[in-house]
Amino acid sequence: MLTIKQITENAQAVIRGLEKKHFRNASDMVAQVTAANDKRRSTQALLDTNLSEVNVLSKSIGVLMKEGKKSEAEAAKNRVAELKEANKTLQAEMEQAAETLQTLLYAIPNVPYDEVPEGIGAEDNVVVRMGGMETPLPVDALPHWELAKKYDLIDFDLGVKITGAGFPVYKGRGAQLQRALINFFLDEARKAGYLEIMPPTVVNAASGYGTGQLPDKEGQMYHCQVDDFYLIPTAEVPVTNIYRDVILEEKQLPVKNCAYTQCFRREAGSYGKDVRGLNRLHEFSKVELVRIDKPEHSRRSHQEMLAHVEGLLQKLELPYRILLLCGGDMSFTAALCYDFEVYSEAQKRWLEVSSVSNFDTYQANRLKCRYRMADKKTELCHTLNGSALALPRIVAALLENNQTSEGIRIPQALVPYTGFELID
């Protein structure tokens, strides 16, 4: 979440940033935050003054009694009782103001960086770079759901029987391809200096609030109500929360973690041809990169993550493009975000396979994730993450773009992991 200092010292800049994200009532929300903070501070100041007076009076009562000044001692006692009663009300008012302030801050999205373009939706995103378009693509290619059936790779109907729509069953070489991609992505991350983590795929509410999935995306997460746990929508949630309430030493930064997990998303309201097959699932596999860094180094870290994801797509020989997201298409928590999309020849459209985001101090402030500098002062870290990569649409593009008359060709970088060069 935004810090009080950001809002109170740079109110107009915050309002402009929120308006770039098309956040409604930005000015009103900033005003409410300022009012709640002023109420909290003024009540705290009055409470502190009263407590100081109580301490002084309490010490004086014994002295007055020894000096035989009973009436003055009695008056002091009455004043102490009066102040303590008033303090109960002040304490309640201060706690209410603090709770109101916290609720307001949770409801305000991150402010985008200046280079984020203006725009309302996906059509306003800016294409930064394209690659792999020289790859020969098949004419009249079959969509991946037909290829999956033809080669017995993925059974969508069986998934419906076992669970429901959006929970496919991978079989034979389809399952082997999934496992090959997971191992390939993890090995590439390890070579790039990332420490592999195997986190839980169920988290508590505090973890959801820590990374900003709560309260913004509560309706999109699977909720285990009895225990108040949530199935993770991405490994970003448990891995980043490793550093909740942690003070890192400056020499430990940047922290570089990666994790493979299953991910769960309700995707409520998703219907139609664009969600067919592997295009949009409720459960899927993904390898995630998470970085914790110093503010002055986070932009370089972001560029390194972008280069890493681009390198994966190049090794998979897929046509891709990189998009700089506009304000209206960015996530609630991101300050700067690039999307990677691969081209589906059979579907004649681009499929998103990764988002690589810099959150500035937004998540770190929620997490209370700080680092200690050489002068012993502490500052909020910057957090970053990115998919490297999400598997469903990568599999879809691999199947569709590599189909031949003999079968489906496996990219050379994957052959050591699959053990076969062709699905036939």
C-alpha cells in the first residue's frame, strides 16, 4: 500500500497517478486518508498529553499525602480518575481512526511510474519489441484442443468429470511435455542465480493482504472458509510473504527466488471461445520469479527479469511480443508492468504468458519488508515478480506452431527434458 508520507507530501502527484489507473474518486480518497491520519495523530497527541499528566499527578499524590495536603491529594486523585476515563474514549477513537486509515489505504492501488502510458484497456498497451516472427508457421493449423485429442495429450472432458471445466487432465506425452517445461524453466532460473523455493499452495489471509491479492481479488481466489485459507493464484503470494515482517541486511540484496507451483484462479465470468482449451484454466502450472531489492537497483532488476523471460521464449522458438501496459490495464499493485505474449497460429491471436512487474514499495509497505543500511537506518525494499513462465498457453502455442505433417516438433532446447523430438 502507499505510505502516509507519499500521500500527505505528494497528494497531487498521487491523485494524478491514480487517475492514470482510472481509479474513481481519487481526490476524495486522498482527502479521506488525510482526514483519518489527522484524526489519528491529533487523538494520539491528546492521549499522550493526558498520559503524561496522569504520570505527574500520580507521583505527586504520595508527596501531597506526606505533606498533609489531603484535599490537594484528593483533587489530584479525582483528576487522575477523570483523565483515565477520558483516555478510554480517546484510545477507542484513536484505534477507530487507525482502522479506518488502514482500510482506506488497502483500497487504494499503487501509483504508476511516469513512463506508464495513458490508456483505458489492452488496446492502449504499447508494443515494445517483437521476436521470433521469422519462424515458419503452419498453414491452416489445427487449434491445440484438437491436437490434444488427436495425439491423446490432454483430456478436457475427463477433467470435467473429475472436477469441472478448467481442470484438464494431461496424459502420456502431454504430461511429459508439462514436466519438461517445468524442469527447463527451473533450470534456467537456477542458472540465472535464482534460489528455488517449494512453498505451500495454501496461504492465510495475512499473506493475501501482504501481496495485495486481498481485498482486491478476493472473488477470484478459492477460499477454504472453515480454516480461512486461500488457494494461491500465483507463487508470488507465498514466496514474497517469506519476507513479511523481516528486516534484511543490505548485503543480502537483491534476493532472487523462483518457485514452481500449481496456481488456482476462479476466473469468474470467463466464457466464450477465448477461454477454450488451455486458454484460461482454474488450475495450472507456473514458474514464478520473485525479487526483493534496494530502491536504486530495482529498475535494473526489472530489466534483467525481462531479459530472462525473453530468453526463454527465444529458446522455445516461439513468436512473441513485449507490451508496456497502460495505466488502465495494469494490476492493482503494480507501478510498472510488461506483458509477454506468444502468437497462436491456429487461433490467429496473441496469448499472454507472462507479466513482469515492479511494485516499488507498495507490497513492501504491506509486508513491513525492510532492509538495514550501513548507517543502521532501515528503508522499505522494492519487490518485483514475473512469470517464467505460465505453462498452459505456452503448451498451446508449442502444439499449434510446431505441428507438421509428421507430428508436433519439439524445440531443441526442450529435447533433453522430454527425451523425444516429435509427438506423433
